[in-house]
Amino acid sequence: MNSDMHQPLTRFGLLTTKDLAMLFDVSDDTITRAYKRGDLPQPIVLFGKHVWTVEAIQHHLAHRLEAARMEAEREQAHKETKIQTLYGGKPYGRRP
């Protein structure tokens, strides 16, 4: 299908499976698997096609990025706690 065929949907803030496949440089099947496993939000069916709003994709990605940031902070705090416990707070057990 010609990419011009998708422009009317994107003008309304809607993205099809093909649009997301182009955006992420993956196949249509990869997009389908991604929303089934939760990597993308669930689509709505409109005229027999799966579509997403731009806002839904942005919100989902922002939520996933925030969750990843929080997880990284938890891991760092855990690492720092381990260092404190093992080495008395001194890096690599160095003592004055």
C-alpha cells in the first residue's frame, strides 16, 4: 500500500499497524506480537483495522520509560546498600 493512503489516519492522530511497523522499522507481525505481550498498548478495531491514537502510544512509551527509570534507581540503591553492608560504606573495602 502507498504511504499516502495512511496519511488521512495520521492527520486524525491515528496510527495503523503498518504505520507503527514503519516507525519502529519492524514487520506487521512484530507489531502484533508486541501488543499481545504488552510492549504496545492494545489497539482498537476501526473498520476492521487495528489502530492506535498517537496519544496512547506516547503515554504507553512514557509510562514504560518511567518504569525503567524507577527500576534502574532501585537497582542502584540496592547496589549501594550491598556496598554499605559488605564494605562498611567504603568503596571496595578501603579503609582510612
